[in-house]
Amino acid sequence: MKKDIEKATGYWLLATGKKAVNFGLPSPFFRLRSSVFLLLTLAVLFTSCEDVVEVKLNDENLNLFGVEASITTQDQPTVFLYKTLKVDQDIAYPGISGAEVSISDDANPSNSIALVEDQQRKGLYTVPQNSNFLGVAGREYTLNIQSEGTTITAKDKLARVEPIDSIQVFPSMRGNKIFLAVFTYGKETPGIGNYYKWDVFVNDSLVTNGNRLAVASDEFVDGNYISGLEVYTDFHDTKKANKERKLNLGDTIYVKHTSISKFAYYYYFQMINQSSTGSLFSVPPANIKSNFTSSDGKPVLGLFTARDVSVSNEVIIDQKLEDQLRKP
């Protein structure tokens, strides 16, 4: 059993969870993850020498447009249009109604669709009822928004992604602690210049968001079979109450393996860096450059993505797997 797991994952990862070494593939995601761990560690080490700095905030860049938009080969396009808030306002972004929103591709002839505002959520625009506008790999998509006398546009290329073979859930060691983690298996598309994002779902709820993003480029693994890429780790004590864990007995896990553009990859990379602010070596806080342009010359926050999607098999955390976490 031990040898089968080692061969399948590319890790020394025992079924009993006693030890895990040799972090196999030289994936940029692992390099990135290691950097994040280093930053977090240094933040703890240097908390005793922090100085208190008073930051004066101004209202120079308030009331900007923000957009969260996507189109995939599996899901209908959605666009959320909103206005930015002061940093001390802890409320939901106010959606903007009454906008004219459309998406088109670069096919010949071009295909396009006008989105309509959702009746239940202000500022959310979706395809009209009984309409269909799924993304097609290889095409470039343009999002156009007309709102309050301003034109906002963005483009993104939808690259093809190789189908994901499978996922597995195993114990993963960090020092002397053991956690549950999600591993993916599949072929990487030949040719340098491919970028990926993995969306991990637990009971149909997305858990890889915020500072838990899983993205990578193919710089070091071009064309290889990627065996046992750890795309999500539940860093919660498995011996404590279930409410503190993200992966629990009986949960159903699946992964969406998606292609992203080079711009989107670096956008998410900046998000991860920004989420690590506060340590000695963290990057200065700043707005992340989006792929939107505005006719009024002002910056627009957010990102428009076009992604190919491959959905994995489902894995249910059973008692056998749970028992591995309880072994010394």
C-alpha cells in the first residue's frame, strides 16, 4: 500500500501519515507556496520589533468602477459591476444597475450577447433566460460595459486545458503535524506559456479563494505528466472539533482544473503577494492592475477571465481516510 501511494503521488507520503519528504515536482506553485510560508514565519519572528506607523488615508481614488467578470467553457458568463468604498467601510460593494453589458468573440463572423441584470442582485449581469453563450477554447473574448456615461472594456484569450485525470485526498505532513490535502493528476499541455488555476470545491462550495488561491505556470514542467500536485491543504488541527476543519468525514471534494491567461496568472500572483502584507519582506500594499480600460482614464479594479474547464472525479472522505489522521 505504501509503495502504491508513493508511486502515484510522487511523494514519500505514508498511508499512516508518519512522514512526508521529497516534495517531488519543481512546480512554481510549490515555490510560491514555500515563499508564502516563509513570509508567514518571518512575520511571527519579527513581531517583537515592529514600529507603530500612523497611515493617513485620503479619498482620492474613491467611487471607482470595479468589475468581476468571467466566461468559461462550462459556465455561462457573469459580470458584477460595482463601485469602490472607503477602506474603513466594512459593507458589501454596492452594485451598479442600469448598465449596458455585452460580450463578443473574435470568430468570423463574430458572436456576441447582451447580458441582463439579475432581478435578485443589483449589479450582477447574466445571459438572458433560455440563452446560451459558453466559451470556446482558442477564441479571444471582449467585455464591453456602458455605465454612467463611461465605457469600460477588457479582453482575455481562452486557452485550451488538458483534461484532468483524477484527484485524490491524502494526509500531508508539515513538520510533526498532519493535515488533509487534495492532490491532482494529469498531463500538462506541451509548449511553454500555459497557465493554470485550480478551484477546489467541498460540498459544492469553493474553498480556494482569497489568499488560498492555487495557480501555476508550466515553466518547469512543460509537457510532463503532473502526478500528485498538492493544490489544497486544510491547515486545521485534525484532532479538534470538525467546525475548525475544512475537510471533514463525509465531505465530497472535486476540483475544476482551468486554463488562465498570462495576465490573469500575474494578477492572481499579485493577489497572493498582497495577502501576505505585514511581514518584514512583504510587498507594499497597492491596487492590483486590472485588464480593464475606461474611457474616462480612471483605473478600474477587478479582472475579466476566459477559462477552459476540466472537472475532476469526486472524492468522499471516508472513515478509512479519517482513521489515518488519528494514528500517531
